[in-house]
Amino acid sequence: MIPAKTRRFLLRDSDPSIRLLALRDLWDRPTNDPEVRAARRQIGRKGWAAEILRLQNPGGHWEVFRKDESDLYVPKYISTNFRLIVLADLGSTRRDPRIDRAAKLLLDRWSHPKEGIWGEPGSETCITGNAVRMMVRFGFGEDPRVQRALDWLVSAQKADGGWHCWRSRTGTLAAWEAMAAFAALPPSSRSPRLTRAIERGAEFYLERGLLREADGSTYGPWRRIHYPHHYYYDFLLGLDFLTALGYGSDRRLRPALDLLERKRGKDGAWRLDAVQPDLEASDPYHHPPPIYPVMLEYLGEPSQWATLVALRVLRRAGRL
């Protein structure tokens, strides 16, 4: 039910990451399919992933703010942490020695004896969830540090089922990274405790329809489509992890799914609405410079990434 024009748009040779993900997520091609294998071999050699890896320093890191090269988090959003998040989304794995080197650098520098990972004492859901998701996708899911970080994410869940990156008794839609990390795990590797955390987290998002907080308040950027996300939330991101976790048929997703379908262009494609940070004046996530926004595609133009994610969401939800 995907038009031939849209199929050609997603499967063109310009970016093997999109081609691989489309073949896998939209057309159910197995890992040993010749076209899937060919696309996987090209990741890191051409396209977006190759451009990011071209900027990598010999030591395994990307742009640094300090001369000692010890900071893997700033400047935002071109430092090692944020580059690796995107590379994981694009289907890169540790089979590429450049990915293996960078991921191990981050694991070694950001390990914590109790929390597993990341950064400073007292982990944050945004940092830890992003890191777990990328490490699982890279192939480090069985690493004890990643497993400890998963346990920490479960323990950090609030009483209402959500998470928060700052001190709070309640969760917020904006702290989505734990759920996205859980969605990256194969179902067979989810413990009963983690499965319960997923169920509680899904209920948290479903009760709010992915678009509003518990008090009914809404936030403009959440209704816009972005990529890369870094640690910012939007409704398509929420739809992606909830449908990946098996909640595509829940009726409470209908308003968000309807919004997604309304955003589809007459040409069958979706557009990116804004680049992060996409903030309203009241948003607490304002940061002092330097901040370097990152774009893989032009705003307002047909987006391969947005179209891929939108179609796989609609497919999981039974709307294709």
C-alpha cells in the first residue's frame, strides 16, 4: 500500500541507511536478503553515516570543547555523544572499527560502578537512555555496564510511570529516552521487571495521548517533526517507540496518528518541521552557547527520515 513513487524515494541509492531500514521495517526483508546485505555493507562508506564518520578524529572522538579531548558531550550537538546517537539510528554497528573505537571510548570514560553509565555522578534519564539505546544498537547490549544502566533506568521510573531528567516527583513526556532504550531491546532479553516498567511507561504516554501533560498543558514543538532529536521530544518520536513496543492498536493513539496523517504531503512524503533546539520561551532546556544545530535534510523538503519513520509507525498501527 506504499505508492511506487514513495518506494523509489526511500530505496534510492543515495543513503544506504534509509534503504536498509526501509527494506527491514517496511518490506520485512530478512537479514540475509541480498539487498539488505548490500545496503548494510555500504553504511559508513556513503551517505549520512559516512559523512559523520569522515569528521571523526583518529582517537575515536569528534569535535571537542576542551583541548584535553576528555569531554565527549560538548559542544552540542557535534560532540561524540551526539554523533554516536545519530550513527546508531542510521544502522551503524560495532562491526565498523570506527564505531567500535568510539563506543568503547564513551563506555570507558563514562562508566559508573553502580549506575553503569554515564558522565557525572547521579545519572540523568536523557543521557543514560540515549546511551543505552545506542549501545544496544551498536551491539554492546550484553556489556555489564549497559545492563547496569538498564537497571538504573527501571529504578529511576516515577510513581506515575514516567521519567524526568531533573528532580521531580512526577514524569514528563519530554523524558522519553528510557522507553526508546527499552524499545531497542529484543523482547527475549526483557526481564519481568523491565517488562513491567515498559507497561507502566506505555500507560503514562497513552494516558496523555503523546501530546499533553497530566494537567492538560501542551507544548508547540511536541506537535512538530524533527531529526536529529538529541534529547528533545516530539509526537512522532513517541509514536515510534510505542508502536515498536506493541501498542499500535491502542485507541488512545488515534489523535496522534491522525495528526501524523494530516502532515503527509500530496506527494506521499513527510517533511521535517524544525531543527532542534526547537524551543518556546518558557522551555527550561535553554543552554548558553556554543550550540551547533545539526541537519541531515532540508526543512520543508520531502524527508527520507521522516517518511520512513511515519510509514513504519502507520504500518505497526494497522493504517497501511
